[in-house]
Amino acid sequence: MSSTPPSVVQIAEISGEARRVTRAEGLRFQIADEITRGLLAPGTTLDETALAARFGVSRTPVREAIRELTASGLVESRPHRGAVVARPSAERLRAMFDVMAELEALCAGLSALNMTPAERRRLEALHIDMADLMRQGDFVGYREANETFHTSIYDGSHNDYLEEITLGTRVRLSPFRRAQFHALGRLALSHTEHDLVVTAILRGDRQGAANAMRSHIAIVHDAYEQFAQTI
């Protein structure tokens, strides 16, 4: 681990703004990536002490990362027996994505109505920046910009409660949403799907934005399933 201050780890810089994550979130990303790519097989024990030593951190962020991965269904915590790698069932994962699609569709629809002119300009600028990342094949940069893109749409709904529950659901699905970018040609397809969402929001088309976002999240789920079949 680098000498970055222990409270945060800088992982990307998009459109001039540094995105920072906690150590627990960084660990969650790393462990989730290893699980979804098949590097950590189901049934593998996740020893807090060993993971802390490997990443050069205390056991506290490791424990927090494991707790969040348990909520995603990637880890099973057993009382007095520790945590092991798991996989949510196909039915459970589809149910999670179905809820995510409806929440994000609602956010997109409300953003089409409620975004301020400045917010619309920032969303459009980010979308253009992401086109450059896509053309460069910048997998990591695009993936991090994608989180900013979706968060901007949650913010644009101007509904704090909706934003809260949508972010909470995204945390649970984050490992699968990040893994789906490994699917062949996914960056270009993702940007095309985003274009439909952005165009509808900029037009103030509530139903069009909701439909485009709902379709996008359904395709994200399908892309993850496609990737999962290759590991």
C-alpha cells in the first residue's frame, strides 16, 4: 500500500476532480474484483489478519470491507467461524438488479425535470469526457467516471431520500457493476447506452430518460452474466 494518508486513497481523477475512497472501500473493490474474476474461489476463507498484513492496514478497514461484501452476497459471514467467499444466487442477483433498474429509472426521470442548467452542462461535459476515455480504452478511468456519471443523475433528481436508497443499493451491486466492464466491447456499448439517457435528460423527457436508464441497467446485468460465464 502507498504512503497515502490512512483515511483515504486516491484512485482516479476525472474532469479535474480527484475521486477519493476510504481504505475500506478500496479494499472492497480489490477483494470484490478478485472474487468476481474467479481469483478467490467460493469457499475460500477470508482471514482478517492475513488480509490486513497483505494490504498493510489495520483489521478495522478489512472488517468493514468484509461486512459490505457480505451485503453484496460475495461473502458469507459465519458466527465464530469467520468469513468465506460466496456467490449470490442468479435469482437473488436478478432481483437486486431489477430494484436497481427501477430506482435509477426514477432518478433519471426526475433529473430530466429537476436538473438545473448548470447540472445539465456538467452531465453533458462528463459524458463527452467519457467518450475520450472509451476511445483511449482507459478501462479504469471510464469505470470511475461511470460512478460519477450515475451519482450526478442521482443528485439531479433533487430528492434526498431517493438518492440515499439508490446509493445504498448501488453499494451492494458495485462489485458486479464494476466486473461487467470486463465483458468484450463493454466500454463502447456502455457509452452508447449513456448517450440515450443523457439525450433524454437534456431534452427534459422524463419517460424517455427513465426508459433509457432502465434498459441500461438491465444490459449491465446481462453483461455481468456474460462475463461470469467466462471465468
